[in-house]
Amino acid sequence: MWLLAGLGNPGDKYANNRHNVGFMAIDEIGADHGFPPYRAKFQGVFSQATLGGEKTVLLKPMTMMNNSGQSVAAAAKFFKIPPERIVVFHDEIDLAPGKLKVKPGGGHAGHNGLRSIDAHLGDPNYWRVRIGVGHPGDKEKVYGHVLGDFSKNDIIWLEPLLKKMSEHAPMLVQGRMNDFASRLSG
């Protein structure tokens, strides 16, 4: 079984924020692959179905970004999913808008959602799908940038990227991380 978790903040006021691109990715995967409606549990909402021949849980923590680990760890414990079968989709300011990288483990690089997951799982060796949202150019503007909505110009690259991630998501749960990354590069 696999756990695909998208990071974001709950509530309509955050729905189109750059920080919520993880939620957007999970929603796209669920819609495109016939997952049933979300149910509330694990301090979040989840849906369970088969993706790429593998039992898969989609999760959106409803704890606010800084406490995402509570939800991810609760779902992982309930379903007995080890860190190496957890994939976390999140925003990444150190990547240009529309760029994507997939990596196992590593540090949180100041991302509070990842910091929380590291702390609650007790093991940083889960997969990360880092979705570039760009850097505002000034460290003082980062908070406003990630909590700002995607612009109309961003939608030009964002919607096709979300579709492409969803199309190739089965590769993730088949352990074909490099194939997924190569299909989404460029």
C-alpha cells in the first residue's frame, strides 16, 4: 500500500495559494483516477482506491501546513505504511515555477510542512515531489509569496503540470520514481 499526501492549508481563503499546490496535485490525481469522495479521518481527509495496480491512499492534512506531520503519521500508522512508501507533494521556492524534482529523504530546507512530517514520522526517508513555485527574490517576501495566490500567468503552466503529474502518478506507486521525474522534466 502507498500513501500520497499533498500539503496545503485547509479553507477557501488558501485554496489558490502557492503553498497549496500539494492539495491541488492530490485533487487532480483523485479526480482523474476515479478515487471516491474524501472522508474525514487522521486530522485530514483521505480517499482510498487502486492506482497503477497498487492500493493507494490519498491524503490532505487539515491541520494547517505547520502541523501536517500529525495527519501523515496518523494515516501511515493506521495503514501500516513505511516511510519509503509515502510520497509527499509540496511547494518548493528553490525551484523555478513549473519545475519539478522527485527525491527520497533529505532535509526539510525550511519547509514547515516537511519539518512536521520529519518530526512525527521520526524518519525523513519518504519521497518528496517538489513542485517549483519560484522565489520572490527577497527572503523577507517568502511568507507572502507562498501564501499568495497563483496568478493568471501561473495557470498557463500550472494546469498542464497538474494534469501531467496525475497522468504519470501510477509510476510513483510502481516504484518508478525516475520514470515519473523524467516524464515531468522540462
